[in-house]
Amino acid sequence: MRKPLYQAKAEFFKALAHPARIRVLELLSVREHSVGEMLPEVGLEAAHLSQQLAVLRKMNLVVTRKEGSTVYYSLVSPHVAELLAVARRILTEVLAIQVELLDDLRAAQTMAH
């Protein structure tokens, strides 16, 4: 029996639900990186970064290529970078609304005093 699409989507977003995985995808949105290049940018120990990369590989969000002893990671699709850009726009809009609300609350508090 096939898994419902909404369940597959939930699993997809669950794979994104870790700050280190998001950071890795942001880095790979710019260009491919080796693990060594990502380590200082992500701020994890090598073993933990490898675990996070394994999750992204399992969900088919990243692919690897080997050059000598170095493994390079890249996004499986430019749509992953687009998704991150859309998430940034949504967060920007949500935060702008929250700032407006905070300003309104502060203005109301000032008028109450």
C-alpha cells in the first residue's frame, strides 16, 4: 500500500527539521562542499555532521561525488534552494507582522500611561 502524499510531505519536512541540516542545505545552495569545508560553517563535530548528511542523503535531498579521498556534497535539485528561499520570505513576512503587532502594543501601552 502506498503512503499518502501528506505523510510523505510530513516526513520530508521532518528531514528538514534540524538547524544543522538547514545550514548544510543553505551552504549547498551556493555550491557543492566537502565535509571538511562544511564543518566550520555548521559547527558540529565530524561524526554529528556525517549523521545529518546521512539523513539528507536518505531523503534524497543531497547527492555525493568522490574525488580522490574527498567526498563532495551537492543538492539533488535546485528546487531545494528555492524551498529555502521561499521559507526565508515567509519568515520575513511573519516577523514583519509580529513587529507591527509589537509596535501597536507598545503604542497602546504608552497611551495608557
